[in-house]
Amino acid sequence: MKIGFISTYPPIECGIATYTKYLTDALWDHEMNIYVVSHRGGSGKNVFTAFDYDDGNLAERAFSMMIRLTPDIVHIQHEFGLYGKHFGVSVIPLILKFRLVGIPVVTTLHTVYDKVSDEHDIILTSIIENSAVVIVHELYQLEALRNHFKKKELLDKIHVIPHGAREARPIEDAKASLEIPDDTKVVLMIGYFRPTKGFERIIRLWPRIAERYGGKNIKLIIAGKTRGIEHRDYRNMLFNEINSSPARNTIEVIRGQISQDSFDTILSASDIVALPYSISSQSGIVAHCLALGKPIITSDTHAMVSLVEESGAGLVCNTDQDYIENIGKILKDDDLRKEISENALRYVRDNISWSRVARRHIEIYKTIVEPSVLRVDTIWMD
């Protein structure tokens, strides 16, 4: 079966680019024939760049390139900032073009908020109406769409497939490679600097957390960067908070271009990952934490509460005091930390490994490729 993806793609720095890389690699492993039509900057096996974020004729460029590849299905990875101005409205004519030539479209919605704004309603209604299948990552996202869209024929198209995670091993001697003593407990915050990450909350609480732990053999690591010129003021605010912190001698910042190997080393060196997000949907950072068995301390957003309840991979915090107590609890209790780590690894293996996620995608693909024509088992040749 030939699947055409339309998505941002590495080395573009974007969570959806990384997601698409992992998913398409897993689909290749299941002997699917994959092509990717990407924004300019993407590259790799069967990856073709055709358009950029703000192209006025984005839909025609993407469609024209993809149609030459004769896909059986087109799978669009959707985020509101990926497909042009005005909330990415160019995704609508793009889907319509494929529908007009009889190529079914699967659309994965990477962002669905609890309350659908008027602008998002316009885009999402058209996507769901004109896609053969729509995928979301979380049950709460499905519930949000059910509460907003009342038409059964639309809701029946929506499937839940979780964000995948790698089955990986932590990097050995990761602390030593970062010149951190092995007996030092490390709390990590990692990712792009942006206000919704809430990094400043942990930085401001850190003196109390460090004091609760005893003030010795403990370190807060903040690893990240801005994307281009986005959120530089926020980054500078974080750095000023660190500079003025009474516990700044226990804080370390890692900056620069963080490769996947470096990312894994930093994550492997941590004992806890703090995710004080004010807004969150599915998260690639969370998937990496689960993959390496790192306990998460997180905010009480729908996505995080649902994940922790299902996986047992961390603790949820509602208040500043919760963060202080929960971080201290895991730092001091090695058995609890080990239990949470094992929960995370088991959850990946049994529920969200990329191999499992790929198989669920393939099941959906097979239902929409001329499902009414053949009533016998089909062998697909590529």
C-alpha cells in the first residue's frame, strides 16, 4: 500500500516533524510504501519538498507534488500553524483537491482544545467533513469534539490513536558524560522555551525544593532553546530568574543545538522530569520520558491527568505545594522512583510503542482503500 504523508519533516525543528519521522519509519518496518511531501527544509528517504508555511498557493503545490506519486491514501498531519495564514486555512482546499480526484484523506489533528474557538471550528468542521478518517491522540480530545460537533456522521469518522513512543534504553553513564556526580539527584526541564511550558514556576520554587531535599547532591537542569526569534523575551526572563535565584549554584542550563543523542543523554541523566505546562495536548517530550522510563511531575491539564492515570508514570500537581512535595517525595524514595519508571516502560511496551501505533494506522488505512469493492482477503503489492 502506498501512503503519501503531507507534513513538516526533519531536519526541520518541529514536534510534528519528529512525530512523522517516527511514524513513517515504523510504517516502513511494516512494509508500507511511504512518501512524504514536506515543507521546504525537510529531507530523507522518499521526502519531497514542495511548499513553505506562508505560500499563497500552498494547497496546489502540495497537491501537485503528491499526485505525481500516485498514493492510495494521503495522510495529513495537521497543526494550525503549518498550512498558511489565517489559522492554516490552506489545508481545506488541499483536502478538497484529493477528494475531487478520489484519493481518500486521513487527517491527524495534533491540537484539539477543550473548548473549540470560532476560528478553529471553521477549520475543523471542513477537515472532518472532507476527510475519510480523522485521528486524535487522546480520549479527552475525542470528547471535546463530541461536545462541539453533534453530527453523528462526523463523529463516526474520528478515531483515537495515542502518540507513539520509542522502546529505548537509557544511555549508560549519562551523568558522568555531563560531569554530574553519580549520587546527585537531577530534576530536568527540557524543550523549547515558550510561556506555555511554565518553566519559571519550577525555577521560582526551586530554592524551597532544594531546601526540602537538604540542599546537597541535587541539581535542576534546564535544557532548551528558542526556535528562531520566538519567545526570546520569555527566555531572557527565565535566565533573569535563574540569575537571581538563591539556589542558583544548584541550577545548570544546557543550551544550543541538542541532537537526538544529546537529548537522550540529558534525559538519561535525570531522575525526574518536571512538566509544569499551562496548556498541553499530546507531547513529544512526554513520549521520550516514557520511552526512557523517567518519572514525570506534571500539571493538571486534561492531557497530563489522563496520561498519568492510564500509565502510572508520574504524579500530578495542582498547586505550588504539590510540586514541592511530589518532587521531594520521588527524590527521596528510590523504591517509588523505580516503581514509576517501570510503569512508564510497561506502558510504552504494552500500549504506545511505535510498532503498535503503526499497526493501528494500517488497520485504518485498509478500511478506506476501496473497502466496498472486494469482499475477500487482499494481498497488497508495492
